[in-house]
Amino acid sequence: MRTKIAILIVALVLGGLAAVLAASYLSEARSTIDAESEPIEVLVANEDIPRGLNAEELLAQDLISLQKVPRRFVAAGAISSNKALEGRVLADPLSAGEQVTQGRFELPSTAGLAYSIAGEFVALSIPVDEVQGVSGLVKPGDHVVLYVTFDEDQNSGTPAITKMLVSDTKVLAVGAALRAEPTENTTEGDGGNGVLATTRQDTTQADLNARTMTLAVSTADAERIVFAEEQGKVWCALLPATITEVPVTAGRTMQTIFK
């Protein structure tokens, strides 16, 4: 009799222990499932995106956006902040619905200038000096307007004229600098998303000594600029960062300079 009671007690204890362990396991499993189902905001491609676009173009054209994804489906290296892409270009194409990861982007200095040019444009370098190049204050990423001056042509009777040549063009590089703040060293950042941190250097003197400015222009504008460089003198004017439209002017000659 006593043996049966002892067996019953042991069975009850083991059953209770099994119930506690099962409840603990189910609780941990539920917590894990809840954690893995937690929505995390990451950048996702809204459509198929070719390589070569920079981060600013991707955001301005609404090609990527923040979307909520369950934690268990977040890709390794997924980016959850627009700032993590600043100054970088897309080195590999993205498919619609694909998460944006740090490994798809490179610095322009690493990827090469070709990755910073939109598909319908070409990169064209023009010579500049401290005056024509706005005293070296133009940085890659800025926008400039180009003016050209032609001397009087006595044979044809054409007067000397200064006129707007291109109303708005993006600066891809100043000298050999592809970024506003070129860097030599990169280290792993502390943002938790694999973003590279850069060490800034003072490039003011280098910008002042730059003798070329590389612009993103259409093929038609490239012809016009080359012709203007060969036959006249081209000047750059820095556009405000907030400008939305550049007024087109009629040009100035000796007869209209004071009108």
C-alpha cells in the first residue's frame, strides 16, 4: 500500500514538473514568436532600380521608402535610416520589394564616377579658375548655371554677347574630388546598421587649386558647352540650394548692358 502511495506521489510530482516545464517552454516560444513578429522599419525598393543612382536621387524620386517588416524577415545589413545612405551610390540594381542593404552601396570614390551619372546624362569636364569656378566654393553635389561670352565677330557683324548657356546642371566633381568632403579612411560606424563612418579632411586649398569642374549634362548641352569653350569663355554661377526654377534671360550686348 505504501509503495503504491509513493508511486502516486512521485507520478504527481513528475506530472507537475512536466506541466511547469511545458508552460515555461510555451511561454519562451511565444515570446520568441512575438519578438520575431515585431515590425521593424527598413528601407525597401518601391520599383526596379538600376545601379548608378545616388542616395539623394533615390529619395527625391521616391524610389525607396521606409516600410515595416517582421523582424524575422529583416535582411542582414538592412538600412533603417535615410542618413545611412548619405554620400553613397547604388552599385548593384535593386528589385521591387527588395530591402535596401548597406552592401549594395559604395562611396563614389570607390564605385567610380560612372555610378554617379544618371542614365540620360554624360559627365563633361570644363576648365575653371578661381574666378570662373566661384572661388573654389562649388562642391560636388551643388548645382550651377553656365554663362558664355562671345567676342564681336566683325566679319558677320555679330556683336559681343554674354548669355545663359545652361540654366541648371549638377556638379559631379571638382578636380578629382567626387565628394564635398573627400575621405581617405573608413571605419565601422556605431549605428548598428553596418554603415561606414568617414574621417573628414580640410580640402579648401585643394578646391581652390582645382582646375576642372565635371558636370552632369545632356548630350545636346555637352555639344553646346564644348563649342562655347572652344569659341568663347564660359563662367559658372552657383545656384542656391533652395532654388526651384532659374529665370531665363535674353542675354546682354553692349547695346543692352544698361537696360
